[in-house]
Amino acid sequence: MAATVRRQRPRRLACWALMAVLLADLLALSDTLAVMSVDLGSESMKVAIVKPGVPMEIVLNKESRRKTPVTVALKENERFFGDSAASMAIKNPKATLRYFQNLLGKQENNPHVALYRARFPEHELGFDPQRQTVYFQISPQLQFSPEEVLSMLLNYSRSLAEDFAEQPIKDAVITVPAFFNQAERRAVLQAARMAGLKVLQLINDNTATALSYGVFRRKDINSTAQNIMFYDMGAGSTVCTIVTYQTVKTKDAGMQPQLQIRGVGFDRTLGGLEMELRLREHLAGIFNEQRKGQRAKDVRENPRAMAKLLREANRLKTILSANADHMAQIEGLMDDVDFKAKVTRAEFEELCADLFERVPGPVQQALQSAEMKLDEIEQVILVGGATRVPKVQEVLLKAVGKEELGKNINADEAAAMGAVYQAAALSKAFKVKPFVVRDAAIYPILVEFTREVEEEPGVRSLKHNKRVLFCRMGPYPQRKVITFNRYNHDFSFHINYGDLGFLGPEDLRVFGSQNLTTVKLKGVGESFKKYPDYESKGIKAHFNLDESGVLSLDRVESVFETLVEDSPEEESTLTKLGNTISSLFGGGAAQDTKENGTDTVQEEEEGPAEGSKAEPGEQAEPGEEAEAPTEDTSPPPPPEPKGDAAPEGEKAAEKDNGEKPEAQPSEKGEAGAEGVPPAPEEEKKQKPARKQRMVEEIGVELVVLDLPDLRQDELARSAQKLQDLTLRDLEKQEREKAANSLEAFIFETQDKLYQPEYQEVSTEEQREDISGRLHAASTWLEDEGFGATTVMLKEKLAELRKLCQGLFFRVEERKKWPERLSALDNLLNHSSMFLTGARLIPEMDQIFTEVEMTTLEKVINETWAWKNATVAEQAKLPATEKPVLLSKDIEAKMMALDREVQYLLNKAKFAKPRPRPKDKNGTRAEPPLNASASDQGDKVIPPAGQTEDAKPISEPEQETRSEPADSEPLELGGPAAESEQKEQPTGQKPTLKNDEL
């Protein structure tokens, strides 16, 4: 027995440890049970959440709308968002910021900055000399960068999601345009960091749309590849995407659906906003023509009038999509002059003729990048609000050559729904059906470096080398390792964009700097001095293109190897110990990491022929010893590497897992390559030499070339500034709430003073006193309320409530009396009937003691006496005095009486019938003549009208006081029970039936 206890004790300890770990995980997840997604469009945004019990739901804003304008209105002491800010655009255009995403990650000389100034001349853009960017100058005291404005919107979207989910939310997936480069993506991440959001992923909006489409059509995806084209024309840009759907085999979940981005084409400025600006210009020309000769100013010089015209142009574009013509009307456009003009669809199409010619452009770009033809596309699906324009659909249908365009997806909410599905998949709090997503990098990235080579004896020259790091349309997330094996001193290399020939000249200017980062390595020479007897395996740089499409240099290491020989005993002991520890803690870490990984690790080496003129995108030449890529788990599974590339790929994967100096067994044949193979007898006695790898971290200095990131102190300063604005907004909302509560209380109380029920319980003097105090508070609120603080408003409200407390109390008590007294009378009547029935139970079958029945009788009598005395005393008091009959006292008496009755009812419910006495011969007494067959035996007899399987009578609920004793047991002792007892034969004891209990 002791041995069994000893064996079970470790198991119990393990179970407790496992429960502790699970509890810790649950506590860690308790704050992140809800996740959100934000679909950031140019004109509006959609927010979606996932929380337990709410699968993928679009969040409604404060106006109960499913989409919110991406607009921020900033004033000296307040901020407005969404629809409130959009309405402020007419009153204060300079302080209302819209369409500012085009300024993210852009320097001052970017063409998009000049375009923004031309479209919205009312905004004053300042220049930041440190980062070479622009910022909004609202006033001399107010200036905000585009990242700060975006951070405000993200914080507002989180507040909407938290109000909808009724719990705090920190994790989010944010959509960005697929054409965003590294600087633009980093700008969005910095804005989210200012808002305090944890970004699970920046997902491309076209990828999110494709994911939403595939998730809701999972059953239609099979092993046959289906090529779908999504044409997304929004307010600011147009993106065309070719996606391939098919099922693939995964290591963990078997056959699962997969979407792969095959081709992407885009136009940064083709969208609904440009059409609205054309319409606005047309309407401005008509208005100036109508006022020609009146020496009136040009309407284009009035920002408020132009804001009104832009809003009308937006309405016109929507209406002309369904009607041939419409009348544009603006009341008081400028100088109190109304504007009215008729606009036809033909005029609108003529204004935007050059824009419609650009519609097929993204389709051709997508086909070229995917290396596909239109015949391979099965369906073209429309996404985005601007695709509702009939001319856009007409031109696109002609360009793709299909019979019809697909409209079987929600054009506005598809990206938000796909992003929130991805958020749930990335969150630890939810488990969703797997859906493999293989996104594609639009812009290639390469590494450039310069090295001295000796082409002829005594002649040294510099050779410029390029190595493609991430190719165009290559999948990500992905990790790569590049090995520099010709350096033994500190050196530098550059990370730049690759061949961008697929972009036009104007797109290249908008793209910005093509140089990303200069990496300066320090400590290379010292690492070689530290390990002079080791063989160098090169300088390995580990790169990561993460789920958000952001490139980072994880680390740079100098790797050395040597062959060491260990004694057989020592090696055997260490091997056993290592194997034991490995098995205890889940051995095979490298293999497990490979199975669970999601990234692709690829290692390339610099070979002897690196001095050759390698162009971006070229593959390594045969003499360069470039290793074959070794992939981890990116589906579908890649072909296994051949030859000598396999061991090196394994080393790269192990180094990615962060392993430090380790011992690796050498391969077969290495020992034999150095000399004559030993004899079989010697092999048994002598262990082969093993490889020992040493890794030395190399210092890295990064010089960002495209757009410098905010320093930590600047980032903290911006976050603090935004937090102060949020606290100020909350204080303002609290003050407004206090002022509204005070004003509402004053008006409601003044109205109540004239109602009969309040006049009945108050004297004329009391009402005049209250009325005078209310009038004084109202005057104070009108005269000094604007400068009053929140504390002052709350104190004034508390003072008035204390003044009216007695009046309101008397009215409320009189309203409660009829209901409470009626409930008390019913409870007393039923309790008396129950007590009478209980006393009629024969002594042989009695289940209640005399003490219990006496206690109940005492409580009933005391309650009757208290009720009669209190009601009589209350009748003597005037209505204007404080009542002595209180509803809380009535409820207390009812609870005390109900507690005694419930105790006896529960006792009767679980009581067992007593056994019948036996006669002298040992047989049971005969049952009564009128007893049925079902009455015989020890079974409990069910009440009349019920079957044996019927449930016992439920207890009367304590909360329902009006009818506390409406069940059958409270009807005992009535005429029916007395007649049954009289009918029993003489000499026989009356039989107690179950309905008498």
C-alpha cells in the first residue's frame, strides 16, 4: 500500500503542476479574450471584433452605423471623430483632417505631399527638418504628425470596440494597402504603438478580402486550383489581385484550404476621391458662371464653400450611379447665395474619361506579375465602393472579357471580416479552423556589398556584389540567412530594394528612397582573434520578413567550428546525461521547431566567384557554392535539398532557433576523408571526432536611409501627448454628463412639484422652498455653469437631491404600499392554511414537531399584530410627515415568515413515510378497503392528478411575494380533507394521502 502511495504521489504533483500552468495561461488570457480588426480605408473605416459568444461582428459606432468616416477634427480644447468630425468640415475645414494616409511614410519632396496640398489647400503643412517629413499645423500651439493623427483614430476605433464588446481590448489586426512599402508600414506600426495597441499583424487589405471570401466558401475549395481576381477600387486607390485557392496537406492539420497571392497590380491615385474632386471642380465652375458679372469672389478661394461642394459631389457620384441625372442643391453656398444645377451621368463620365481609361491598368499589372493569362481566371469579383460606378464596371468587363462581374461579396466589409478572422487565428484565446495564407511581397529586396578581389597578381580591385534577399512575389513571412565567408575584419553592407522596373516613372517618384538600410558590423576582427584555432564558417546575417511585411535584421553572428576528440567514458556519460535531459524536456528541439514553425529559413553563402557581375534577381553561379534553400514548414512542402546542402540547411534552422555553442556529431565519411579508415577493432575502441561550433555575436549599427523612425523619447513624448488629449476628452465628457444631470434634475423636479401625488405629501411652504432653491440653481447654471468644474456641478446636484430626498421618499413609499401589503396578506393567509393542515395530520404520520408548528404560529401571530398596529398608526399620521409604515419593513416581515414556511415545506418534501406496524402473526396490516393497488407497498403516493413520475412540488419563490403559497400543500385542512376523514370505517385509522402533506 505504501508503495502504491509513493507511485501515485508524483502523478498527483504532476497533475497539480499542470493545473497551475493551465490556470496561469487562463489568467494571462483573461485580459485578451476579445480581439479586433480595423480596416483603414481612405474615406471610412470598419471595425470588427471577436469575443466569446460573438463570432466576427462589425462594430456599430455611436451613430449606430457600420462604417465610420476616417476624419479627425482638432480644436484648442476638444476633438471630434467620425461623423461628428465630418460635420465639422463645413464649419472649420482647416481643423478637420481627412485622407491623411497618403502622407504616411512620405518625405516633404514626395509628389503625394504636393498632391495633398493641391487637393486640400486649407491645410497648413509644416516641415520637420529632422525626419524630412511634414506635419499638420492647426494653430501655433497645435501641431500633429500624420502618425499622431492616425494614432488618434486607432484609439477611437478601440474605444468603439471596447464599448461594443464590454471589455478591454489590446490585440488588433490592421489592414494596409498592398502597395505600402517598408517606410509606410513602419509608420502604421508606430501609430499603433502610440495608441497602446498590440498589433498582431498588418495584413494587406486585398489578402484580408481574399481570406474572407475563402472562409465563407471553404466547402467549394478542393485540390483543383481556382484562380480568382479581386478588383478593389476604393476612395483613394485601386488594387487588382489574383488569388489561387486549393487544398494543401499540412503537417499538423492534414488537408486544409489555402489561398496564395499570385499577382498584384495597383494605381495609387485612381479612386472615388479623384472622381469627386472632378465633380467639385465642375460644380465650382458652374457656380462662378452663375455669378459672373456680380463682381463676386471665386468660390475656390473659400474653404468652407469648397467643403460644401465636396460633400455635394460625393452625394452626386452616388446618385448618378443609379440615375441618369440629378439636381445638385446647396443652400447658402457662399455669401448667403444658394446653388442649384443639373448634372447628368454623361457629363460625369466625360469629366472622368481619363480616369476610366486607367481602369484596365491594374489588371494587366496583376497578370504580368502572376505570369498568367486572362483565360486562366475563373471569376472577377468587385470590391470597394467606387466599383459601383457603372462606367467602371463597363470598362472593366470589356478589359477582362468575361460574361459578367462577380458581386457576391460585401464590398465594404469583406476586408474587415477577413482581418478579424486572422486576428482570432493569431490570438491565443480562440481556436479557428485552419486556413493557410501565403501572402506575397510586391517589392524585391536585396543585399549589396563591396569586397576587394585580386584579379591578377599584385592587382587588387573593388567588386560590387548583389544578392537577392526576398524576390518579387515571393511568399512571406519568411526568414533568410546570408553568409559572408570572405571577411575577417569589420565591414558594411547595404539593404536596398531590388529591380522596380515594373513601376512607372511617376510611381517611382512616389515610392521614395530605394535604399533601405546600411548595416555596419563591429567586432568581426575581435571574434577571429578570440578563436584563432577554429575554422571560420563565415559571418551569418539573419533576416526576417515578418507577418506584417516588415523587414528586420534579427542578429549577426560569427560562426567557428573545430574537431575535438573526447574520451570514451566522458563522452558516454555526457551523451547519456544529454539524452536523459532531452527526453525529459521534450527532446528533438530542432525537429519540433521545424514542425511548428511558420517561416521559411533560407541560407546563402558568399563563394569564391562573388566578384562576378551578378544582377539583382540572378541565381548564384555554379562556382559560387550557393546553398539550396532549406524551408521549414511553409505549405506546400518544398523538395528536400540535395547533396551537401542538407547539413548546412539544418545548421541554419538550428541557428535560427537561437542555439548557442553546441556539439554536433560529424557526418559519416568525414573521418575517412582525412586519412586511411581505421580498422574495425579500432572503431569499437576509439570514438570519431565531433564538431564543436562556437558562435560570437557581432555588434550591429543600423543607418536607416528611407525614412528615419521616431526615437524612443520622441515616441514616448507623442504617446504621452495623445494620452493627455484622451484624458482631457474623458474629463470633458464627465463634466458634460454632470452638467446634463444637474439640468435634467432641475427641470424634472420643477415639473413634479405640480403633480397631485407630490402635492399630497408636501405643504405649500415646502414646495415654495424647493422651487426657490431649484430656480437659484438654474440661474447659477446659466450664468456661471460654463466655468464650473465637474466637482462643483456634482456638489450642486448632491445638494438639491438631499433637499428633495424627503419628498421623493414619501411619494415612493406610498406607491409601494398597495403591492407590498397585498403580498403580505396573501402570505399570511396561505401560511395560516398551511399551519391548519399540518396540525390535522394524524400523529402516526406526523412529520412536523410541536416546536416547529408553534414557532410558525408565533411568527404568523406576530406578523398579523405588527401589520395591524403599523397600518393603524400610519393612518393617524398626516401625509406630509415621515411614514412609519415602510416598504423595507414589510419585506423584512415577509422574508421572516417565508423562511419558516419554506423550512417546513422542504422537510415535507424529503420526508419518508413511516413503516406500517405488523400484527401478531408477523404479517403487515391490511390496507384500507378504499385504497387502490397503487397505494400498496412502501412507495410514496403521488398527489391527485399527477403520475408517479411527476416531479415534487416546487418551492414558492422568495422573490414573488404576491402569491407565495399557491401550491397544493398550502390547501391542507380544508373541507375536502375533513370529509375524507369522516368517511373512514369505524375502528380504522384514517389513511394519510400524499396530497395532505
